[in-house]
Amino acid sequence: MERIIIIILFRGDITSKWHSDHMPGYLVFFSMSKIRWTSWRNLEFISLSVRGIIVFMWDNVVEFSKNVPINNDLERRIAEAFEVFDHAGNKSIDVREISTIIRGLGCCPSEAEIQEIIVAVENPQTPGSAHLSKFLPYVSQIITEHKYQPASPEQLLEAFHTLDPEGHGFLTKDQISTLMSQDGEPFTQEELDEMLEIAIDPHTQTVPYEYYINQLMHEPTEENNIYCLADKIEAEKPPPPPPPRSLSDYLRETADLT
């Protein structure tokens, strides 16, 4: 296990009682010849050397220094999206960024499903943050299982046909507003206004849904579709080894031969 040496250089005087919240200073840790800045809360105080310098020795590899292996192109795509929001460069993000990352990858979870993801990947040691080592395998698995996959244009058209049983080819502004604000997971007023700005025909004040779907949908190419990438990686995996044979299998074969 790697030992990490953490040194704090203080601008202020060192008091007799350790209290990180009231001690302004600079903190660096040296680990495998790398130097990074970080926060010093919740660290175990080991020894005090000369005035103005505090040295910590930590035998556990802290999470922000952990290398996270990238095994395939799917994990690389997820890690790259994650790193856009890793402002401190410590492989951690604010959990409030998770919805942006997940939807930016091409997934369409509901707000309730986003909360489920946050609960699953949030770091219990530092609430409010998520580390790549936990985020990466979890998100890779949900994409491989095709969870939160956006609806196809055909599925959307079928849904609109259900809402338009008489086959007018459009919904009224009042109909769409009621559906979006009361049924299922309701839109906020801001989201509804944004949708209506695109969906409403300014001349008829209705939603011609086939035209709206064509305006709305942007089918990513197979190369850019995260779910197609996951399928490709799964297809390239070698088949699992056959299960080990039991003694009864050998005895049965022997009996058949005789």
C-alpha cells in the first residue's frame, strides 16, 4: 500500500489546538512523484515538525489519488464527459453535475432516475461529490443495459397518435400544456415555455406533431450513439468459458458408453 506524505505550509501562526477551518494555509501531497493541491479536512494528524510546517503521514491510498483504469471506448467516452466537470483534477465532481453528464452522453433519465444515480455513486466520505472510480462502472453498466435510452421517432409518433385518436395530425396548445404539466413527470413552466416555443405553429396555434418530431429529433450516427458503442463492445467480448463439469457428468457419459 502506498504511503502518502502530506505537508501544509501555513501563512498564519500555528495554534496549540488543531482546527483546519480556522488555519489558512497551502496543502500539497507528494505521491509517486506527483504533486497536487487538495483540501486537508478529515485527515489524521500525525506529527508536528518545525514551526509553520505540519506533516501528515497517511498509509491509505486516498480516493483522489487513485488511478482509474479505462478498459474500452465506452469507458473512455464516459470518463471524458466526467473530466469536463472535474475542475479540481482529482477525479471527483459535484453530484449536481451528474444530470448534465448523463444527458450529455445521450441518455434520457427522469429526474427521479437521476436521483437514483446520485444515491448509487455519491461518495459517502465526502457527501455531495462523486468519484470516477464509482461513477464509471455504474454508468457503463446502465448504458450497456440500454437503460434511459431515448425514444425513437417512431415511438414518439405512436405516442402522439394515441393522444390524437381522431387523427387530426395536431394537438391544441391547451392539450399539450395540460399533458406536459399534469401527467407523468410534469414539466416546469420554464421547460413548457421552451417546448411550446418550438412546437407551436404560430399561424394555427396548434402542435403539428409530425413536423415537431422532425424538428426535435436528431438521430446520432452509429459511431456517436453511446448505446451502439456499448453493443459493439459487448459483441466483441469473447464468449464465457463453459461451466466446469461435475463428476456426475463424467459418470453419466461413462454409463452411456457402456
